[in-house]
Amino acid sequence: MNMKNETPEDQPVKRILVMLDPSAPGRRALRAAAGIAADLQAELLGLLVEDMNLFRLASLPFTREINLFTGSKEDFPPSSLAQGLQAQAERLRRNLAAAAQQRQVSWSFRVTRGEIVAEVMTVMPQVDILIIGRPRQSLPSRLRLTSHDLGRRSGSQQERPKAAGHYPVMAYFNGSPSSLRGMDTAGLLARDNGGSLRIILPLGNQPLLKELEQQVLQWMRQRHLKARLIYLAEVTIEKVVHLVNREHGSALVLGRDTFDLDQGSFSELLDLLPCPVVLVN
């Protein structure tokens, strides 16, 4: 089935930006972005934001690096942080290049330094789709020790998580143009990852709800897709996040105009969600 024309013709997708980070959700976000770029014949853009707060922390006179196994403390100068971030940036650039080459899409890579949420809000109007894994965890490996590392070093056995395809892609639809494009994007994600699809609808007045249901059913028929409808009485960031966590969503897709995402509410969204977030213009 050819899905390349599913995005409304009045706003074709040309630029897909993925926020790069080394976490597992970040790697899934990169694969998802490359897949959508291939489906829509769009350019794949990779952005790494080096959080300015890390440099402020490293410059404090009492900042020390602690070896978790020996307990010894060492000075941790800003130059060491810069070297770690530079090495991380090169690894992420290679990952981006490999994903783009596998999907045969054009790509570019950029590194910037600043506040992560502020950078996201700045670049969002410049692209068609923005995909974020877990930018809050974008620390060089020398500065972080995950539970996976502890388990591996101690020899303990940890339960392997299921593949992302076992969990549903979730999209919120309220009839707006960007939420319709968000459903298109969610459909591509579900198809490419072999996952199911959940469409979240607002429980408003009955005539509006019936109209939204008819639009979703027509959308599914046109694209030969199946989705389960979920109804939300109170549509807030907190309620949507709770629903996604309850359903074990593999990604949340939102139209940019479906919420008033200022810097504070967007920061809250990234803090609360454990899965990638996809914002569609």
C-alpha cells in the first residue's frame, strides 16, 4: 500500500527533525524519524542540544566526579565535560548517517548549546514534524550510570523489555488540521513498527463527538488502517500523559495547535512521558 500521499496536499511534509540523544527512546525516535522521512520522501534533520545547565554545573567549584565503585573523588573540569559531549556528538552523528543511509534519505546534523526546551520551541515552527526521544537524559556516558550498567557489571539478570512494536502508537485528534496530520504520522509509525494504533478523542458535546468519530472512521477506511478509539473527558497534559502511561504507549503524537504548549507545559510533558513525543505542524 502506498501511503506517501496521506499527508494533506496543502501542506506536504518536507523536513523532519529528530532531537538526538543516546537513550533507548532516543534511538527509537531516530529510527522512527528515518522511517517517516523515507515514507514521505522528506529530509531528515538531526539536532543535538548540549544543555547549558551541564556546563554551569561543571563550572561550580564544589563539582566532583565520584567513582561509584571505589568512592574516590576527582576534579571534573568543564574541559572534560566538553570532551565527553564532543565524543557523544560524533557517535550520534554516525548513528544519524547510518539510519539515513539505510532508508536512503537526505540528512543533515547540527549541534547547538542552550536550554533544551527553549531550543525545541525555537525550531518547531521551522519543520513539519519534530520527534523527541528522551532529551532530559542527554548526558555523556562518563557522567551517568544507568541501572542497565549496574546490572551488567554486577552479573544480575534483568528482564528484557518488549520491542516497541508490542505497544500502541497514540495520537490525540480534535478535528484540527495539525491533529489530522498527526493521525497520518501515527499511522505511519504504527505500520513501520508493527504496532497497534490508539486515537484519543475529547468527550465534548455529543454532536461534536459524533462528527469526530465519523472523521476518524472515514480516515481509517481511506488508509486501510485499524485503530481503537479512547475517550478523554478532561483534556489536559496531565490527563493525556496518564492515559499514555496506562496504555503503555510507544509514542505520543500531537498536532501542534491541539494544546497551548508554552515552554512550561512542554517541559512538563517531556518530564512526565517515558516514550518519544512527536509534534506535527
